[in-house]
Amino acid sequence: MKIYTKTGDKGFTSLIGGTRVPKYHLRIESYGTVDELNSYIGLIRDQEITEYDKTFLKEIQDRLFTIGSSLAADPEESKMILPDLELTDIELLEHEMDRINEQLPVLKHFILPGGSTSISYCHVARCVCRKAERLVVHLADESTVDEKVVAYLNRLSDYLFMLARKIANDHNIPENEWTPRMKKI
């Protein structure tokens, strides 16, 4: 099987179900951004983090492939049975955030991204996740989208923030506290 098909050379691509859409279509932007997020999570997994965190992130990557396949399908035309996102996937993120939160000092300030490469990658992934969420919410206004997809992306961005804090804590890296400059009156 060749990786290139030449069917997209005119700026169109096919959704699961056969519908041809322009490559700038909101559905393509949505699953393309989820794919971008998945790549950043792979980059986080390649950092000096715990094996537990690497395993948990791999599970997230699997869920992102599930989300990508859901978003890549034409809801009116696709007859293909696709992997399914479940409420337990969202709950797993919530439980993991609760577990991490028990290990961390109370958050009393806003945190600027940075401190180490691993922490910064978490923040970049968090921002890409928020972008994916915004695109999927927009898509849901125009087409059928599983509501669990939006909820999962929302929780995932929170998890990535918590993971950044955990990595800082694991490596004894002080959090990059934001101290706003106040206007003098």
C-alpha cells in the first residue's frame, strides 16, 4: 500500500463515509488539531517523566485516535463502526487529576508556562487541546458531534495543566508564578 494517493492534490479530502470536503473544512481542522495534540502528547511521553505518567499518556493518545476517527466520519454518510469514547474515559481523567492534586501544594497564583522542557511541552499541549476544543464546539454548532468529545477535550486540557504542575513537583522545579504588574495610580 502506498502512503500517497494523489486524491488530495486539488485541495479536497474524503471523510469516513466518502464525502469529499475542502481541506480547510471545519471537520478537517477539528480532527487535524486533535492529531496535532496527539503528537505533542507523544513529545511529552519522550521526556524524563515517570513510567506511570508515560503509560497514562499513551492511554490518552489512544482516546485521541478514537476522537479523531469520530470527527473524521461524515455523520450522515458513514456506516463504518468506529471506536467509541465512553463516560469512563472522562472519569478516568478526573480521577487522575484528583490523585495528582493530592500530591501538590495548594494553587494560590497563576502559573506562567516554563520551568523545564517537559513542563513547557505540557503547556503547549494544553493550549493545542483548548484550540481543538474550540474547533469541536464550533463544529458541533454545525454538525453532529458526540458531546463526550467536547467534555473529554475540556478535561484533558485541565489534566495537562495538572501534569505540568506534577512534573515540576517531581523534579523540584519551582512553579513560575505570575506576579502581575499593577498600574500605579
